[in-house]
Amino acid sequence: MTDNFNLPIVGREGALIVKKHSRLMLNHPAAMKNRQKQQAPHQISHLFADSRLVVHLSGEFGLKNLSVFSGEINNLLEGTDEIQEIEFDFSRVSYFDSAAALAILTIRKDSATRGVNVRLVNFHEKIERIFGVIDHSVLTTPPLKTRDKSEGMITLIGENILELVQDIQDFITFFGALLVAVTNAAFHPRSVRAKDVLFYMTQAGVNGLPIVGLINLLIGLIIAFMSFLQLRLFGANVYVPALVSFAMVKELGPIMTAILVAGRSGSAFAAEIGTMVVNEEVDALKTMGFDPVAFLAVPKVFALMIVVPILTLYADLFGIIGGLTVGVIGLDMSFNTYITQSLNAVGVFDVVTSLIKAAVFAALIAGIGCQRGFLARSGAQDVGKSTTSAVVAAIFMIVVTDSFFAIVLYYLR
């Protein structure tokens, strides 16, 4: 007889897994008697010959006697160093649940690290089914609780370097998976969830118009005013419009827009995916056969790559309007003169390269936000940490990429 229920499975390293699984109930009269009150005794016997240890299990093995029989088996294995192969015989087991199965698999994993081969033989069908529902990845997943850091400056520096290397490795791995997913979506556009793309375009683009416009308007005002204070010393006030428009289109428009989008949307992406990871919704997607990167990250990447260049043009316009305000009011320039000077300073090449930079910034912001979200593992604190990390990492990468563009575009033109 088999019944289904939710049983917490406690891993060796403290990981808590709740998994819907089957519980073995054999139709043996003695095993069924007083099953709910107390588990029957178990017996473990062994035979050792030619570096091969055969462990015979009989009776009942479950959560109630987990520590007892696990300790007996571990003591048995630690007693002999010349073991090369271990064979667990389940032919006389009358009761076996998922906790016992996880303990046996943990013993097998530990033995494998010592080079000892472990075989599980003479299964009942229901015991095999129990092993089938165990999530084997839990055996290699690090514990949710972080290890206490060792004291000492050298040790801390070494640990931080190792974390940085691991972080770079995770970053490259995720962007490789993201690149594959984006390429696949480009060749199969119907696989992209258009409603999600439109939703994130609204969130990142339309809702960001007020703050992007205001910030860049003020930036244009500040640059025009500060330029006027310096250029008037040389009687070169006429170059203020060219300076403002050139700075806004070439650098400040794309980079200020990208920083604002990173603060608004990059953090939101990390928080959204991080919360889904903590609530095991991402695991549910994997169980249903969806690729989380394609399902969650690709719509966000496409949405930002569409709206950020548009926002950049919008930011350039408001920056020039800010400079125009100072030029008309403070410098006694006419509207036509200011616009003419601005247009003469900026070419098509500058606008196109500005939009290319904006698209690259958008891909970085969306990718980093999603990647940091997928790194969240447990609790609100981890989600907050991922959100902060997403913003900091995105701004850092924006500045680094902008520096690269500045050098390359200088030599290209």
C-alpha cells in the first residue's frame, strides 16, 4: 500500500527540503502492526572479504531510527581502511522511507570521495521508487547557512579573492546561457512572451520618463551654467550650446540614462527573480520543463534594449533644453542661434554610436539584474543583498564599457 504526503527531508549539511514523495508501506502483517506508534527494530550485519564489504539490512529504516542506523553504518565503514567496494543488500528490509534513502545516498557520496564504490542491490519495487523521488542535487548543494569566516587578514583576503573568482565565473556562465537564449529567441520570435516584453517596456520606459527627463534637464542646466562661467573669461560664450549638446549626446545622455535605469529596473529585476528563487518558483519552472533564463530573463533583456535607446534620445533632448534655458535667459542668445550651434556640433555618427552604447548598457543592466536575482538563495536578506549587488555591478560595468567605447570610437572616427 502506498500513500502520499509531504515529509521534510533533513540533509546532512542542514539543508531542509520538502518534497512530495511516496512512503513505503509493505503488506507484511508484522510490519503493519503498531506502525503509527513505534518503528520495529532494525538489524545490520556485514560480511567482509577480498576488499569487498557486504552490508545486510533487515527490519525497518526510517526517520525515527535515522541517527541510530546511520551511526552504526558509519562506524562499520570507518573500521576498515582497505575497503574498495561496499554492497548494501535491501532484500530483508520491511520498511524504508525517504529520510533513510537520503542517509544511504549521503553515505554513498562520502564513500565515493574516498574512492570506494557503493552498490545498492536487491531492491523492492517500492524501495526503488523511494530512491527515485530523492533530489540528488541536494547532496552537492552548499548549505543555506553560510560558513563562519575564519579570522585573520591573509585568510580574509584569500577568501575574498576566491569569492571574486567564483563571482566572475558565475557571471560568465550566466551570460553564456543568456546569449544562447537570446539567439534562440531571435530565430524563434514566437517563443518570446510579447506581453511580458510590453510590460517591462512600460515599467522601465514609460514610468521612467519623468525622472529621466528631470535629471537630464538639470544636467543640461548645470553644464551650460558652469561652461558659461569659464568660457566668458575668454569671450567664448558662443561655444556653450556646442559644448552642452556634444556632452549630452556623446556621454552624459547615454550614461545618465543607463545609471537611472540600473537603479530603477536592474534592482527591480534582481528583486523579482530573487523572490521567485526564494519561494522556489524558479524550481517549479524547471520542474515543468521551462528554461528559467529564457522564460524570465529574455523578455527583460529585449524590453530594455528597446526602451533604453529611446530614453537616451529623450534624455539628450531634455539636456539640450536645459542648456537652451540658460543660453536664452542668461547668455542673451536667440532660440534659433542656440539650436543652430547645437546641431552643428553633433553629427549622425555621434547619435548612432550613442544609441549603440545605450543598447549595450541595456543588455548589461538586464543581464546583471537577472543574474544577481538567480544568485539569491534564502530569505529577504539575500534578496536585498542581490538587489544592491545588481545596482553596484551594473553601474561599474556601465562605466567600464563606456570607457571602452570612448577609446574605440576615438580611433574609429
